[in-house]
Amino acid sequence: MAREYPIEKVRDIGIIAHIDAGKTTVSERILFYTGVAHKIGEVHEGSTVMDWMEQERERGITITSAATTCFWTPTYANGDKAFIHRINLIDTPGHIDFTVEVKRSMRVLDGAVVVFDGVSGVEPQSETNWHYADDYHVPRICFINKLDRMGASFENSFKSILEKLNPNAVAIQIPMGTEGDFNGIIDLIKMKAYYFDGERGEKIREEEIPAEYLEEAKTHRKALLERVVEQDDAMMTDFFDGKEIPIEKIKSTLRKACLEIKLIPVVTGSALKNKGVQLVLDAVIDYLPSPADIPKTIGHDPETDAEIERRPLDTEPFSSLAFKVAADPFVGSLTYFRVYSGSFKKGNYLLNTTKGNKERIGRILRMHANHREDVDEIFTGEIGGLVGLKDTTTGDTLCDPEHPIVLEKIDFPEPVISLRVEPKTKADQEKMGMALRRLAEEDPTLRLSGNSETGETIIAGMGELHLEITVDRMKREFGVEANVGRPQVAYRETIRGNAEAEGKYIRQSGGRGQYGHVWLKVESQDTGAGFEFVDAIKGGSIPKEFIPAVEKGIKETLENGVLAGYPMVDIKVTLFDGSFHEVDSGEAAFKIAGSMAFKEGCRNAKPVILEPIMSIQVTVPTEFMGDITGDISSKRGLIESIEDKMNVKVVNGKVPLAEMFGYATNLRSITQGRGHFSMTFSNYEAVPSSVAEKIIEGKKK
């Protein structure tokens, strides 16, 4: 089977945004205009294609990233079939609790459309998602949406992108009118005006720019050209000599700069009012990369760890990355994967180099949100689904068994909140364990732990909504009823000083005894540095075969800190001395000795409890300003800035997560339902000693 579309005519893109910027509405319009959906799904009606889970439709938000394939012939192609492009599209969540979905999507996408609310401009989650795109060097275009809304301003939103995200954003379109008067778009490259007629804006009319917008358009075009010609010396000379630069030359230079993330094109419109989405698709084709434009993929040989390259060609050995595992009600376990090189036919074997096992692939699917079609073969640059893989998890490499390679994994943030769940009946006990295991396989930010003494199960995740959805899915998809405790903050422990400590474990119990003796040094590390173990034993005071046991004992103790039993982070441990007994020493004794010394050292090295601090942004009418700032201060919060936007105030600050439970209800009552807020994880900080005492007391109870 041959490839249907040349690789140059494929785009793997994601749509990312802050919650409520209109991202799913943009995706639904794309599906309608590309012919995938015959009617437009509306978020407010609960009829969207991309938000297909019941919980998504009820809440009007995106929870899981949905993948779909569609086809687009640019508007300027006049229906010429030679211009058809395949677009593999992933619609990602905007809510901070589901940030894992954005992160894993960014890892496998070539380009992104970042959607902004024309009233609010850049919002906190827009920044978080933008930084993920920066981390993975993903070229992007910006779409300033909702220009029909009251208070919308293209200029203010564009300015917020320049100031908060990247000064290299360039407007390639401007709107004609705003709010209720928004009626079309000016293309600054072609210098033409576009209107969208028909019930769904499907008919596009190109006209000359109306006289009242001409001067503004010329000013914006000059600013655009000045940024584009900087990328090409010959163009710059022509520009300053007053020569007219051909449209195709402007577009090709802008495309090259966009691929190198030197310039970021900005387009505009209103997805809900069906204005401008077709031109967003044109910009995707014109400026975002095909898989062939992406640099070679770098991986490692699983045996030798030598670096290996894979070029984006169908003739190269097959390599792909599993970026999402989903429990699908129709086909069982479904693994989403992105192909980086080569092609693969169903019926053949794939090697999972991360786990070291081979699996035969019976079915390959092409995804259309929650609908699917079977395909016989998949090629470089495509995104698909594999059915029934038994041991593949997010971030695993799947490749040709004859040419093994390990691709870069995906790092996920640590959970910040936990919840106690217990089954309502004995019959639910077994079902709950299976349901939670399945959900945790899907979601790498969902962590499970059990307390064997109390029989409790603790689930930890990224926020209250994340855990609420997990419990809801357990009930709906697996039929498990559970009692749920109050959300708990995921505290951590660390040390602020250094100390040396001795651990000596001696047991005589008839026959052979046990003897383990170590000296350790514990030191604090920078935030995020993690745990480091250094073997500094000289002269064989502890035999080499016992040193891994010491490290194992320390690692197990890390899970339960010395103050309140929370996991310990950012500590360096150096094993520098000890002694052993010819007969009585063994691994078990050294493991216990290592654990004893580590606990003792940490107790003497100024241990502290760390708590998650959240960045919050609260938008309120001006008259409630004093109440809100007072409330934030009472929550141990720090106000960083206050901005004016139209007739509201936007308060930016940092507040400990422990103080933010139930804040949505609190905010509604303070502002008579007129305020709203968003919250993203910022960092961990030491809790004040008075708070630490309460946490330790609470743990003892």
C-alpha cells in the first residue's frame, strides 16, 4: 500500500489554550469546514465531536486530548485537488488539572495553534502551555478569537502576547470592527478584505479593503514587512529601496522564520460566529511544518547507549512514540502513537525498547475523535492508534525489532493533591483496584498508593477537578461506587542543612547473626535536583556487593520523611565509611543500617516540610477589589500585581494550595457571582513553623 499524501502535505498540529478561550469551538469549526462533521458541534449544547466524554459535555470543558484526521484545500487553491493537505489534529485541554494532556501532545506534534480570548488576551494557562511548546521547540501560530465579544480588543490581546509570551509575534491579519461590529478580516500580506457569508460562514468573499480601514492596514503591513525582511538581506535591500516584494516571497520567508521560531504569525477572528477559521487552516498549511521539515529525531541504542538518528523518511527503519494510552469502550486498550520514521504494516511485530518486549500488531486505527477507521499500513509523520498492546505505557518507544532505538521520554509533573477512596461494598473492592490501575495507565499524573494497615487507597493528582473526574469515571466506566475522603495537599519534606550520621544494625538470634554498619553524610540540594547517592567508600571498609543494599534502604526511607511521613526530595547522600563482619554481614543488615543512618542524618540536618504554592489570577469587578486582596492576604497569599482591564481588575498572586480548597464558592459569595479565577502550580516552598506543627499534629492523629 502506498502513501496517500506526500509527506510535505501532512501537518501534525495541536490546538492549545487557556480554559474557555474557545479552543474546542475552533476544533469543531475545523471539522465542519474540512467535511469531517456535517453539522457544527457546540460546546454550550453538549454536542461536540472532540469533547466526546460524558464528563466533558456536561462541564463544557476538554478533559482528554482527542485526535482526528481531516483534509484541507487552501482557500486560495480554487478547489485544485493538487493542493489537498492532510491535517492530523489534536484538541488539548485548557484546564490546569489536565496539563499532562498538553505536555504529552506537545511532545509528538510538529506545530500548534495557540488560541487566545480576544477580551482576556494571555491568561495563566496560556503561559504554561506556551512554555511546554517552547520546551519541545514547537513552531506555532496565534489565533486571537472571540472578537465578537463585548470588551474584545485585537490590539490589547496582541500586545499581551508580545509582552508576556514572545516579542517576535507578528500580525498577518487585522479585524474589521470589533464586538457587535466585527464583520470581516484584512489579510496584511495580500492586502485584501475577507467576508464570511452563508449560515455557517462557509462562503468566503474577497474584496478590496474598505477606505476606513486602509490606513490602519498599511501601518500594520509596514510593521509586518519590517520584521519579515530582517530574515533575508536581499529582501531587506529591496524593501528599503522601495521595491514591491512578491507575496510568495513574503510567505516563504515568513514560513522559514516560523519553522525556526524566529517569528510567530498572528491571525484573528471569531470561531463561534464562523469568521476566520478557514484562514486559520490556510495559515496552518502556509506556515506550520510538515513532518519533513522537522529536524532528525535523535534516540539512543538500548544496548550501547550510543546516539542514533532517524530521518523523517518512509525508507528509514520504523520508529514511533506511544504518547497516550486510553481505555476504549469498543476496542479495549488503545495506544495512540506518532510515527517518526519508516512505515509499518499490521500483522508484523513491534519492539517496545522501553520495556524490552515484542508484540504483534493486529489492528492499526486512524482516529476521528472517538470514531475510528482500520488501516493496513501507517507512514512517517502520521498519528494513529494500536489496539490491545499489553505492556505499553505513555512515553514508550515502539520500533522495528531489527533496528532498536529508544526515543526521548516525556517528563510529567508530580501530583500536588491526594484523596482517600474506599469501596462502598466488598464486591466493589476488587473492581476498584482494577479500575484505578486502568485509569493510572492512561494518566501518568494520577498516582496510586495503598496503606496495607488501614486498607485505604490514596489517589494523587493535579487538582480537585482531576480527582473528581477520576472518581466519576470509576463510577461510570467501571461501575464502582466509592466513599471519598477530603482532598489532602501533597506535602514534601527536605533538609536545609548538612549532617553526618552513623547507622549500626547488630542482631544475634542464635546461629548466624546480622551485622551492618555505615557512616553517611546528608546534604541539601537545589530545588528540583532530586535524590543523589554517592559511593565514597575507600579501602573496602564496606564490600562492593553491600553498597546497592545501602542505597536501596535509603531510597525506601525517602518515601516516608522524618517529620510527618511525607516523601523526601532534593537530598544528596554520600556513603563514606562503615564496617562489616566476615560471617554475619549481609544485604538485609546493610539495608537497615543505611535506613537508620539516613533517618538520623535528616533529623539533624534542619528538616522542613514543603508545600505546593499556586499562581492565581482573580478577575473581579472594581468594587470588590478590597475584599479580594484582603481575602488573598488572609490565606498566606502574596499579591504580585494588579492590572486594569475594561471595567474589571485582574489580581495576580501566589497562594499555598492548602488555603485554596473551596475557593470557587468563596469567590462567588464575595463577588455576588461576578468574579472568576484560574490557578496553576508554581513551586514548592517551606511552610512556616506554626503551620508545620499543625501538619505534624494532624499526621499523628
